[in-house]
Amino acid sequence: MKRTNTMIITTVILSLALTSVFAFELNNNKITTATSEIPFSAEAKSSDTHNITMEAVAMPDGMYAYRMVSYNINGDDDLVGTQYSGKPSIPGPTIILNEGDEANVTLINSACDNNFVDGPSHPLGVPTFSETSLIGIHVHGVHYDITDDATYSRVNMVESSGAQCGDEIEYNWVAAPGTTGAWPYHDHMFSINEVGAEELGLFGTVIINPANGKVNGLVDGQTGEVKNVKVDDIEKEFVLWMVSSETLGRSIFYGNEIDYDTSDYSGNSGIRETALWTNPNLVATDGKIYRFHVMGLGDEVHAFHLHGHRWTEDIHEKASEEDIIDVKEIVPLQRHTFIVQASDNDEADTTHDDAEGWMYHCHITDHMEQGMSGMMSVLPDYQNDDLPIVGATFTLSDEPGLWMKTLDAGVADELDNYLADKIGLPIDAKDGTGFPLGYISDALEAAVPGAGLVFLIQKDILLQ
Ligand SMILES: [Cu+2]
């Protein structure tokens, strides 16, 4: 860890043992421990260095979010603008490493900048330069020095490792052999309770691929046989966080997708991560392979269930037919990674011409009733599973985050400017945010209670 004014070198290496990681979590009485679940490891081969800069920002609705500022591997091209949008999202940007890689992660704390988006005063106020304004990135799974753990000195017994408002801090992570799988990262410092601002949106995911490039656990839909899959054959990653939030007053899914085949996006043929926000619709193509990473956050237990598909409990080498499940209990900060072959499962329809929708949801009745669910749409195999980048739909709803997900459809900045111009709203959102509350409050004033408003704006109009 390097700080602007201080540099302390320590040789203490934190053990990977999950017990030591969770010991910190147990300081907070409301969190229960996750069961240990370490996927298989393999010999590390060549390793890459990931140079990552992220920023923590305050959102106008009271939430906080991480955004990717820059990302290069071994000094190559910046991936912001291609793989990463650079916009704040919940969950934060997904960091994808291979076993053996190293990541130098710089966090800039800009959450105190109440000018990030012009709008109403931040509901939590601007934090003062005190301990309570520290923000960090505490990560699970990877190896790091104790001073890179992003907690307070009274927790790590060495030094507080967060960034003050307006400052930055650097962490070093090593995806050592044996760390494969998906891991949570989250703030552990903001506010006085040491849980950090994770409930306010400061959390995200690290995916570590095995050095041998293979995962196990694909269940053959016909025979029930369990097979290996090459990581390179995965079409998309679906990251789904099962969040119980006092801030939102409900339990809800937050999701991202990482699409490895964006050939239909103009100007970008590589990887692309898209924030899907709350209770997202997942788009898949019949027959292609998708990897899910289901993570827990908050203080409640959830049970993930996806209709029409089965998978294995774990994707390590030992997975067999006895490990096949279709529901998985998820406790806070637990992670569960599995793969499925998207299927329309419609044997009666030999043409397989229609899209099928499969529901995923929390199997806890209370949470289901709160709407903790979404759909996986499986398209015919001649259609692609790319998300549209043309147009954006604003839906007013009482579902937290719903209006935000549509604003992140890739045209938010243009929409800001276009709408500000067209409607004459006094909006001056900083580029890359796309969250002008003015639209919402103005629309709400015009709408009768209970009404739904949908604005549909085509990108080609914006470009005229
Ligand atoms: Cu639940």
C-alpha cells in the first residue's frame, strides 16, 4: 500500500485462509460466516500485471458506487471505453484475473465531491475529513500485505488503509495459485460502524480464472453427464449479487454482465461489461455457455434458483452427477460460481424459433414477494445475445435502481445534453454519470401517483 504522504513497508503476508478473512467480518455482529469453498488450483503459468484505477463516487440518489477510471494489462491499451464504460455502477466494475496475475489497484476517493452531479444536496451530507470519510477496497480471496486489507488499524492492528476524501490509495493483490473463483470486494471503512459503505453500493467482484483454462460442472441437458468447459468457450459472465439492504428497505438482485463476444457492437469487437442494475433481464442464446457468479451481501440468507437449468455445486475438478443442484443457499459475502448451457428446453418446439424466458429468483418467500426475481431470456441460436445500445427507456417505478439501469444503456451523456437542451431543464451532469435527478423529479411532478412514464429516445435522433 502506498499513500501520498506515508509509506510503510511490511513483510507480513496475510494468509489466504478464509477463517482469517472472515474473522474481520465477524466483528460485525449481523454477519454470519460463509462456508469455505476453494476451487481447484493449478500451476501458474505466465502472469500479467493489471494496472487498475478506480474511483468511489457519491450518486445523487444517496447511493455510492465505484467506477473504472483506467485499466491496462502490462501497460497495453486502456480498457476504459471498450471493456469498461467508465461510468459508476452497482455492483462496481468486475476485475478478471488469471491465476498467477498481479493487480496494482489505485482507489481515488471522490465521494466527498458533491459537485460530481449537480442536483439536490447529498442526503448523507458531505463527509468531513475524519475517519468516517475513509473509503477503501477490501478484497477477499487474493493475497495481499496486511496493510493492503483496507480496514482500520484497530482491525488489522497495523495501519488504517483507506483514502481520505480527495486522496488516493494503492493496493497490491496477487491472484496466487489456489485463488480461482469469484470473490467479493467491498468498502470496509466508510462511516463509523466499520461495515463500510457496502450497503450503499460500494461492492463488486473479482473473477480469477484457473491457470489451466478449464472449469468443470457443465451438466449435459440430455444425459445429465458433467463435463469440462474451456474458460475461452464462455459466452458471458452473469454477476448477480443477492442484496438485503436496509438502505433500500428490501432484498433485491444487482447485476452486471461481461460479454466476451460483442461482434455486433459497432467499433468494439472485444470484451464489454455492462451494468444491468436491479433484478436484471439476462439475455442468452440457445446452446451457448454462460457462467454465473452469485454473491451475497447484507444480513440475510438467500436461496438462488434458476428455472429450466441445473448445474453443479462447485466447478472444481471433483464435480460429478451427485453434485447437481438447481438451488443454492447464499449467505452474506458467500460466492457461488456455476456454468450452464442456455436452453430453451422446449422439446415440443423442434424449430426452436421462439425466445423462451426462464425465471431466476430468491427462493425465500418473503424475498420473492418483494420482487427479488428476474428473467433469463434465451434467444434462438441464430440471434445474438448482445444488449441493445440504441435507445433508452426510463421507467418510473418503486423498484430501487430501475431508472438507473436504463440510463446506462450507452447513451447517457448524449441523453443528458439532448434532454437538457430540448426540455430546457437546468441540468449539467458531469460526463460519465448520466444520473440527472432533475428528469425524475420533473417527471414525477407531471405524473399522477401510480402512473408509469416511459421515455423512449432513439440514438439516431440524438445524433441528428
Ligand atoms: Cu432472498
